[in-house]
Amino acid sequence: MQANVKYFVKHSLVYGISSIAQKASGVILIPVFTKFLTTTEFGQQGILIVTIAIISQILLLGQGQSIVRYNNIEEYQQKKKSVFFTLLAFITVISVLFIVAGIPFIKTFASLFEDSAAFREYLEISLYIIALTNINYLLANKLRADEKSTLFTVSGVAKLLAILIAGVYLVAFENWGVKGVLYSNLFGEILGFIIVVPYLFREIEFKFDKDVFKESLKFGAPLIFSGLAMNLLNWSDRYILKLLTAYSTLGLYELAYKVAGILNMFFIVPFSLTLLPIAYKFYKQEGDKLFYSKILTFFSFVMFWAGLALSIFAKELVHLFALNPSYYPAYSVVPLLTLSYCIFGISLVTSLGLYLTGKTNYVAIISIIVSAINIVLNFLLIPYLGMTAAALNTFIAFVILVILTTVVSNKYYQIPFEYFRLIKIVGSSILLYLVAVFFSNYGLTVNIIIKMFVLVIYPVILFAAGFFKKDELLQAKTMFEKIKTKF
């Protein structure tokens, strides 16, 4: 069990590098784009990038998750190379047909915009970006399925560096505007493709398997709706805030989300990238359910500790990122958004049974239900509580998501999660946060000392609550002794 957990952590750390690099490059490019693009151009490129992401998700038909599933399930091990070819051929054909079908309509769609001549070129570039994005997403998931985390990260970082360098050059030095933004994304997709293709061609057998194709569509198609529903859950609050409040409120909420999103960048995304490939690998093996249960417990322990740190230092972090004092009130909703991220992290594991048993239609149904609840709550509460309501509704939605995925998943594949240990983690985190808030009016130096003390005693409180088991303490002691001998 200990070896399995170490194996899981290793891959999570490597995937984390790609996640962090992606977020960092996005932050670096914002000052460049806002300086050299007009507000209109900035809005145009934003709409185009979001549209590219949405269309790509629809055209993939959930096959990114399918390759992870059918690559690692034992009954498909003997034909995993033909599985890869089948799905790659399908996505490639869909992507090429999309370009061929889309080109004749570019002029028509461009005429819907004021600057139709410019948008004709933007839309044409976007067609090729979407096609390459689809293919690269499948290739990246093949790397995940094969647990080639190092190559996955090298490809991702190289792609992002290409976007960064090309974006700065084309926008800042060549003054290509929106066209420069799109071309930088296209260059990044091309480079990412070139890096992974040599490895993946060794993992392919040129045989189209009709049975696998039917099964993968049956598995993946419902994920289109769950993916769109989750995007709606994550983005609808911004649109409703914009509709029902002032732009200034939306700006504060955006900053709060970025600060809380640090937890997502460093912990949740790397964890999610690692989870499914390894979960499929251990599926139906001896001790598989215990392994999944322990993963949730240990991940929650670390995630809530990190979330506690973000929450108690929310005010200081907002002051650090926002040079304009008008943004300072954003810190008030950071703790609630951080807690929401933590609950979402738990849902990644509670929904595991639905993926392992192929019941992805329930993933879609649950996601749609939760998104609908979130939207209704936002319309009801935002007029009265503003961005606090948006943060609260996000938390409520993710709690419902965890409950529904746990209940439904257990009907098909019951995992013995350590619920009492999880309650101790959540309870201790909230208790310590309240302690830090209570003693937060004693000046900057004293506040920081108190907050650091609160962070240090997090595991102590859990120890006192009987969270740690004897074998875990012995393993921790052994690991500590090994580390100490190296110094």
C-alpha cells in the first residue's frame, strides 16, 4: 500500500509541473496583452479562445477519457495499440471534416461581427487550432494512460513556452493583435504534437476495432454533457454577477477566484491528471478499494492543510497581488472559494466508481443537476449577497456533487471511504481557520506568528483527535529517520 501511494504521489508531482507552468505563462502574458491590445481586441481574443475550448470539447465526444479507460482495463491490454489507433483515427477524421465543413461558412459567420474582414482570418486560424487541439488532447491522454508523466510534462511545458514566446513576439513586436494571439496558440499546438508523435507511433497498431469504437462512444458521449455542465458550474456565476451587480463586484470575485485557484493549480489539477490512469490500473486488483479509500484520506489531509494556509493568509495574498487598494475586499470570499475547491477535490474520488464501471451517463446527469441548482441559487441570492452569494452557492453545489456522486457510485462500486477521518480533517481545518480569524486584530507581525502557529498545529490537532493510525505513525517515523540520515 505504501509503495502504491508513493507511486501515485510521484506522478502527481510531475504532472504538477505542467499545471504550474500553464498557469504561470497565463499570468505572464496578461500584462503583454493588456498593453498591446485594445480592450475590444482583448475581448475578441477572449471570446475566440473560450469558443475554441468549448467546440473542442464537443468534437472530442469524451474520447479523451475513453483512451484512459480502455488503455488500462485488463480485458483490453492485449489490444491497447489498436485501441489507440481506433480512437486517434476517429478524432483525426472528425477534426479534418470539421475544417473542410467549416471553411465554406467562415465568411457567413464573420459577417456577424463588425470587423468582418479581420474575423474571417481569426475564424480560419481557429479552425486549425481546434483540429490540432482535439488531436493533441487525445495524445496527451494516451501519455497519461501510459503513465508517461515526464514526457507529458516536457510536451506541455514546451508547448506553453512556445505560446509565451510567440505571443510576446507577435503581439508586442510585430503588432499582430488578435491574430498574433491565435497564431501563438497554433504554434504551441504544432510543437506539442511534434514532441509526442515519435513516442506514440511506437505504441500504435494500424487496425480499426469496431467493437472498441462502439464501446468508447457509449462510454465517452455522456461526458460531453458532464463537461459542459461543469464548465457552466464554474463560469455561470461570473455571467450572473455581471448581469445582476456591477463590473467592480465581478472584478473582486475574479481576483478572489484566482487566489483560491492556487490550490487548484498546485494540488487538485496534478491529482486529477494522475488519478484515473492509476485507478484503472489497480481496478479489480487485490486491495483496489482500500487503495482508493486511502488515496482520498491522504489527499484530503494535504489538500485541506494547503487550503487552510490559503484561507488564513487570504488577506495578505490579495494585498500582494493587488496593488490597487480597491481590490482588497476580495479577500473576504477567498476562504469560502478555497473550501469549495477542497470539496471539489473530494468529488474526484467519490465519483471514481462511476468511471471504473463505465456509468458515465450518471456523471453527466449529476453534473447537470448540480449546475442547474447552482444557477438557480445564484439568481436567487446574488441580488442580496453579491459575490458572497456566488461563493456560497459554489460551496453548496460542490457539497451536493460529493453527496450525489458518493450515493450513486456506491450502488455500482462501493468504496469503503474513511468518512469519520474525513470529517475530522474538515472539522479541524474549519476550527483552526476560525481560531486564526478570532486572533487577527493584533498587528501584522503578531497575526503572521499566530497564523503560522495555527498551520503547524494542524497535524497535532488531528493527532489528538485520533486521526492517525499506529501503522501510519510508524511509517512516518521510518521515513523521517531515512531523511535524517541523509543530512
